[in-house]
Amino acid sequence: GDEGRALSPAWQDFADGRILSGTQAYELGFVDELGSFEVAVDRAKSLAGIETANLIAYEKPFSLSSFFRFLGKASAQNKVKVDIGLDIPRLEAGRLYLLSPTFIQ
């Protein structure tokens, strides 16, 4: 079987939740290969011993309510400014807002 690569002797110095580049993760032995999504799918098919696979991509549909929820969560140090061409009042955290169901599509 394919047992993977050996870890670098310094692996514990980097296993603290930080974000590593693919190259760093490879050099430390945290990943066996680098490649695109397609390379990962091909590798998974090879390991599974199959030639084809049906891939399904799930995407959460856009909703105005989730957009407003996103805007309401923006903190002072993590601001996002979005101009969608509507005159929308600034939403403040901790306040209750009512949005008419007829406005949400």
C-alpha cells in the first residue's frame, strides 16, 4: 500500500494550526503530492481503482438575507465595503432588523 511520505524532523514546530503554502506542507511531509483539483480527483480514482467518477458540485444559492447577515457580521478590523447600487442603511451588530418577505427573492 501507499503509506505516504515521512514527516520532516521539524514537523511539530509547524503543526500548530497555522496556514502553510502547498510547498511548505509538501516539504514538511504533511501532504504527499501537490496539484490541482483535477490531479486530486485523478489520484483518488487511482487509489480507488476506478476509471470514472461522477463529481457533484454543491453551491449555496445566493439569498439577500444571507448577504445582509454577512454585512451585519463585519467587524471594525475586518470591514468589507460593497456597493450594490441600493441605498441601504448601515446595519449594526446587536440590533434587530425586519426585512419584508416581499423584498427577499
